[in-house]
Amino acid sequence: MAVRYAGRVVVMAAVMWIAGVPGAGRAPEYYRDVAPILEKHCQVCHRPGEIGPMPLMTYGEARPWARAIREAVVRRKMPPWFADPRFGKFSNDPSLSAAEIETVSEWVKAGSPAGDAREAGPARRWSVGWSIPKPDVVLETPRAIAIPARGTVEYQYVVMPTGFRQDKWVAMAEVRPSERAVVHHAVVYIRPPGSDWLREAKPGIPYSIPEDDPRHKRLWTTSDLLLVYAPGNEPDRLPEGMAKLIPAGSDLVLQMHYTPNGKAVEERTSIGLKYARGPVTKRVLSLQMGNDQFVLPPGDADVRVAAHGTLPNEALLLSLFPHMHLRGASFAFHYIHEDGKIETLLYVKPYDFHWQLSYRLAQPRLLPAGAKLEWVAHFDNSANNPQNPDPGAAVRYGEQSTEEMMIGFFDVAVAPGVDKERFFVRGGER
Ligand code: HEC
């Protein structure tokens, strides 16, 4: 009798197991349920050589972090993503679904069991080095730049001749610093052959001008951006038929912002380019709109800084990228319709300086010529902001992280024959 009774219990449990009814006693296991989630959402950073502080590639690696993983996932701290879900949909949104969060949470509550390794799917293959497909060409800074253990380092510019004898349409590009830990960000500009910007800088030799030097404004440029690199931001994947143009004879100019982190290192950076395969029907331009005329009063917890503009020509909006420093609290991108209706394209809150992310629209958005755009940032210069390096300071625009910035970058696609200068001539696209 007792034996039969026990047998029935076992059978019932097996039925619930197969049906997989949530909450019906089916504890998630690592190999079957959790590993696919870590592969999909975490390993892009949590694998050797990437920016995550520990790899999460195997059960052995994930198990000791189980509680921290649950905490990070339930509180939506990981993967990092700051777009308010009420506004816009983004193709690079890495967020876990509610069901995935539940799975991770229940797995940890159940004691983080491994399960059966045979139930794991084939492990995801990660390319070593580049995250874009193998580049067609790689440019590397010819000399290492010595980064001291501490102090501030002026922005370093390195002119890198491409040697291109023909125009090149670039579908994907990636920056790989050799010492990621000290690279706060990198920007790659396309300097066309006619430009005299930074002509005094010798190719390959790091060049800088101190911020208090009157010549510092020479660093300002209207050159188009090839890309902006910041830790955690995956390289752009442009939609089919769209690409950035590197005109024949151009140089790439690398702007590096280094932040010393206690250990002196020698840094070299590589830029990988993958050319467009098919015909290019749209040229992608990176534009920016910002405000550099603000003052954040000492101790002020909420300072609003806005920037306005109208789009000179029709353009297909592809992505948005807010940039502020340590006192940034939130950033909104608004499109003001002709009838005055304000449409929020993206609202980033909280803003976290350590995560410089680009937000790629799931559906590119056609904006008409004359479209009114408004970017609104809020800053917290009070002592309540744990990132604030000095709540007693009045803060203005500047390059170092102790100063502030307010820039909204945005990528648009336009007709292939239009460059940045022509785009800004009103009515110039036709
Ligand atoms: C874009 C890169 C990136 C992705 C994607 C990412 N992480 Fe992280 N993670 C980091 C970095 C960098 C840190 C350390 C700095 C920080 O905590 O912000 C971190 C920290 C953590 C920590 C805290 C470690 C500690 O020291 O306490 C946990 C736990 C964690 N990640 C789990 C995850 C999980 C789980 C996922 C996927 C669901 C994930 N991360 C996705 C980059 C990433």
C-alpha cells in the first residue's frame, strides 16, 4: 500500500514536470533553463577579455555569483539599460523578459541546481577579439600611448591615414583598445582630404592641446563621426543598404579620453572596418545637438538644461545617444510636432555616466525637414548624488569628468550623395 502511494506521487510530479507549468514544482536548472539566458543577455560582457568583472560562461563560474545574479536581474541593474520603457522601442534593448527574470530568481531560490549537462544546447560561439564579423581592414595606432597611474590626461588625438584611393562605404566599425580599463571613451572622426583640421598633428603621433591653452578651440571640428566607443556599447549594425562614407584620401582621427586607474599602462587602439556588401542606398551621418552655455549652481539638485533645433532637411532617424558626465541625472529626446504635441523619442533615467549607451530605434523614424527637436537634460549637483566629485563647485561645460557636458548625438540616414555640410544647407537635400 505504502509503495503504491509513493509511486503515485512520483508519477504526478513527472506529469507536472513535463507540462512545465510555472509554479507547479518545476525548479529551473542551470543547464536547461539558466545557461541560455546568460548566453543571450550576459556573456557579451561577462566572458574573458570583456568588461564584466567576472566570466559567467560555465556552471562553475556562475554558481558562486548566484545570489548577486538574482539581485542584479530582479532589480534590473543587469544588463545595463536605462531607457524608460514607456517611450520608444529599441533594437538593442538587452532587457530580460519578466519570464526570464522569474526563471533566474526561482533558480537561485531553489539552491541554484546544475541539472543535467546533456540538456544544455550547443554553447554559443563568441569570436575572439572583434565582435563585428572579421574586419576587411584594421588600422592600429602605430605607437603606444603611456597612461600614468593617476592624474588627468588631456584628450589625445591620433591622425591615422587610411591610404584609401577609392571611396569606402563602411557598414560596421569597431574600436578595440588594448587597455580597456583606462579608456573612458574613444571617438573616431572621418577627416576628408580637403579639411585643414589638425593638419599640424603628425600622423600616428598622439597630439593634444591643454584645455587652458587658447589654441584648444582648434580641436573643435565639424568632421563626421565614424563611431563613438564607450565600454558596454556594442558596435553599430546598420540596416541593410545603409553605410557611412569614408571618402578617398581621408584620414581617421582618433580622439581618446583616458582615465588613469591606479596602474600605469601602455595603450594601443585598433579600428576594424567592415565594408558594405550590397548597393548603398542611404548614407548615415552622425549629428549632435547640445548646450555648452550652462552653469550648475553648487548644491543644486535639479538643474534643467535644454537644447533646441530644427532639422534642415528630411532625415531617417536611426539612433540616439545622450552624453553627460557625473552630475547627469536624466536626458530626454523630444520631437515637437507641428501642432505642438511633444513626442518623447527616448527618456533615459537614471542617467549613469559609467554606461555610455546608444539607443537604436527598432523602427527608424522619418523626420520631415523643419522638424523641431528639443533635448532636455537634468543635472544633480547636490551632495545627494553619490557620483558628484564636488557638490560645492559651480560647474560649466568642459571635457574632463569633473566638468560637465550636455550633448545628444543622433544618427540619421540621408541620400547617398549628401554629406554633413550639404545636409545643413536648408532645403539642400533635394
Ligand atoms: C554591457 C555589459 C554587461 C552586460 C550585458 C551584463 N553585465 Fe553584469 N556587469 C558588467 C560590468 C562592467 C559590471 C561591473 C560594474 C557594475 O557593477 O556596473 C557588472 C557587474 C555585475 C554584477 C555585480 C558583480 C559584483 O561585483 O557585485 C553581477 C552580479 C552581474 N554583473 C551580473 C550580470 C548578469 C546576470 C547579466 C545578464 C543578465 C549581466 N551582468 C549583463 C557588465 C555587463
